[in-house]
Amino acid sequence: MHHLTNFWRRTASGKYDDDYARYVDYVGRAHTSHGADPNIYIAERYVIGQVGFVQHAISQALTKELHEIDPDLEGRALRAWNLLMMVILEMLSRAYTGEHEVELPGSIANVNHQAVFNLAVETYERGLGMREPTGTQDVLAGTVEEIPEGERKIIQVDELSIGVFHHQGGWYALRNSCLHRGGPVCTGSLEGDVLTCPWHGYQYKVTNGQLLVDPSAELAGYPVQVRDGLVYLQVPVIEKEVVDLSISEGQAGPEEKEQVLEKNEFLHS
């Protein structure tokens, strides 16, 4: 969700330069064997479905915002948006060439729409910085001897996995979750300042967590302090909404449904 949110925010930013074109091409290849991992294959229909879903959603938003104000601007905006989606879909699908997967029909899985919606709202709010930390906690990562120069240590803080690096005389701590599909990025290879996720080859700058193909995206980083031979991290405390994934949409009570309606209205406002 985080990666998709960043992709669409960048797409809607209106800056379509060579860096953006390379970024779209990279995203397309990362979903096929033509990317960093030859064993990866995400069926093309998922890419088409994602683009179609967002194309429809933004088209509805443009019509809602512009129809009564300036119908001519509405028409031009819709045309521009639809043409942009055609270009993006063509670029993303290039990587597939003759690579297609035949899938036998199977049973349709039940989806807890409320749980998915709540997770989407949380991702949306976090991406815009709307969920501010309520404070920080001082976390002991280990001793300096445990993480000598050129080494790293993966630690667990509640549900958060963090990679602590002792790199070229400096100390860095990054969230151990790739922005692409949540891979254990901090366990990947480190060449110079470039950290490569072992799952799909997404690369980051270890000193600041910046995604190389998209400088506007970065892994969460945490300040590191060395005191008396001990390595400490400052980890923010963010209240996380608890979602019971076992409750289906049909079983949600009036209060839960009201919360969903409120969030839905917020997202479309």
C-alpha cells in the first residue's frame, strides 16, 4: 500500500521528466522476470486492474470537482488524465512482452472490506504525516562490540523490525521493510552506500533510506546514539488502529459501520 500510494502521488504531481519515465519502467520490470529477481512474476491483469481502478477513481473526482464550475476544464482534464493512464499502462506492460501466465479458475476468496479499508486509510494518513508520534522510546540495540565496523544487526521493537548499521564510521538505523512489498531490505547486500533488497532488488541509500529510483520515497530512519559503549535508537511511538481481521463486513456492528462511513467521507472530501 505504501509503495502504491507513493507511485500514484508521484504520478499525480504533474512532473513527467526522464526520472519519472525511468521510475515507471523500473516498476514495470520489477513485477516480472525482467527485473532484479528472475523468479518474480505478478500477473499482468493485476497491473491492468490497478491502473483501471485509479483511472476511474480520479476521473470521478475530476468530474465531481469541476463539472459545475467549468465543464470545459472538466473535459480537458479528463482527456489529459485518460491519455496519461494510457501511456503509463503501455509503459508498465512493456516488461511482460511474451511473458504471460495461464491461471486456472478457482474459488473467490472472501475479503474483509472493512479491514482492508481501515488499513488503506492508515497508509494514506501515514503517507501525509497525519499520524504524528505521541512520543519516542529509547531502545537499546546492543553494544558497540556486537556491531563492529561494516556489520549490522536486526532488532525487533514490538512489531517493528529495524536494521542497525555501523557503516564507514557512522551509525544508521532503517526500518527493515522494503517500500515495494515489505521485503527484509536491511538483510540485503550493501555495496558502498547502496543497500539492495534481497526480494526484488529495490535499492536504497543506507545513510538516509532514500529509494534510488524515486528520491521522494525513503525508508523510515531512526536516530542512533552511542553512549558508554551502548547503541541506542530513538523510535517514535505511534498509536496504531487495531483491526480485527476475523470480523467480516457483514458482521460489523452499527458503530464500526459509522466509522467506515466517516472515513470514506473524509477520503472523498
